[in-house]
Amino acid sequence: MTDARPIGFAVPDWTPPSAPKGAVLEGDHARLEPLSAQRHAALLFRAYQADDAVWDYLPYGPFHSAAAYHRWVHEAEAETDPFFYAIFDKAKGIYTGVASYLRIAPEAGSIEVGNINFAPVMQGTPVATETMFLMMKWAFESGYRRYEWKCDALNKPSRRAAQRLGLSYEGIFRQATVYKGRNRDTAWFAAIDKEWPALKEAFELWLSPRNFDEAGQQREKLSDLTRLVRAADDPTL
């Protein structure tokens, strides 16, 4: 008598979560508002002027006029997938970036974070980290089972960021797409719902004022706090 064929574990009483509907996501450092050309385009365009490198791994941009960027934002704000947020730095009182949910699949319980474009002034700050925490928090607490991050395999800062935030490395899809006339191999990372409680605790510990000294320097690294949660590290970094 042969053994029973293996099947996936049961997911009793599974109810697909809702798609993002535009709730403002509020933290101590960051506020995420549904992207609006009228409210945000000119201010974001100004923030991005410091360095065109922010567009290198995105499928759109750079935009060399405020009008061109306004047109792109106007088109983006009408979309539901991807669903874009503008990011407001509460301490500085300025808009400093965008990020979106995309490949939103409530029936599978899967959602991706992407189109992340942080102006230079935002990069490496608690605002950037809290933005990613707020988006992950909304997804898992809304009932999603899987939270994905994908990036160009050559984009090592993005790959390091994914792991710092607690997402596990899942491999590379070779020749996954073409953008801006060039090949992209895509690196995949993800976190799943059973990992969320520990990741939430890690984020809250890192973001606590107690984690920063008088000069604003972190005492504990987020990557150290999330290391035990990650199922796999990227072996190429």
C-alpha cells in the first residue's frame, strides 16, 4: 500500500481580505496618503531633483519637467493596482517619496510592495523604515497571508533592504522582463503571516525612541532584530 500523496495544509475558514481602499496610514514619523497629482506631484518632483539615480531601477522616469511628472502621477492615481501612496515626513513637513501595493490578489491572500521611490533626503531614515512597516502592517492585519518584494537582481541596495525589513530570499527569476530596453532578472523576497508577530515586534523595538541615542544613532540594527525571523538570506550579498 502506497503512502497518501502529499497535499498542502488546510486553511480553515479562509476569507479573502479586501483590496487597499485608500486609508491613510499614520505613524510617528510618516504619514502615507493616497497619491494625488493635485496635492503631491509638484512637491514630490521637487524632492526628486537631488539625484536622477532614484529612477534607475524603476520602469518609468526620470521626468525632466514638473508637467511630465504631473501627467504620470495623474495616471498613477487613477489605478487600483498598483495602488500608490505619497509619503509625508512629519518632522520635516515635506513629501519625500512614493510606494505602492501591486499584484494585489485577495483570493490568494497575496500582495506585493513596490514602485518604491524615496527621495535622497528620505533614504536611510526612520521615515523610510516606518513607511515600510506601516505598509506591511496594513497588509497582514487586513488578512493577507503573503507579502512580496521583488526587484532587479542587480539592485543590491534593494535586496539588502528587503532582508533588513525581514523578508526572506526566495531566488531569482532569470530574464523575467524587459524594461527601459534592457533585461531584468528579478530577485524575489517575501514574508508570510506566521512571521508577522515577530516582525512587528522587531519594527516596534527599532522605531522606539529608546533605540536612538542623543545624536540620533541607532542602538540596535533592524537587520539584527529581523535575522531570526527570515527563513533564508540572500547568498549573493
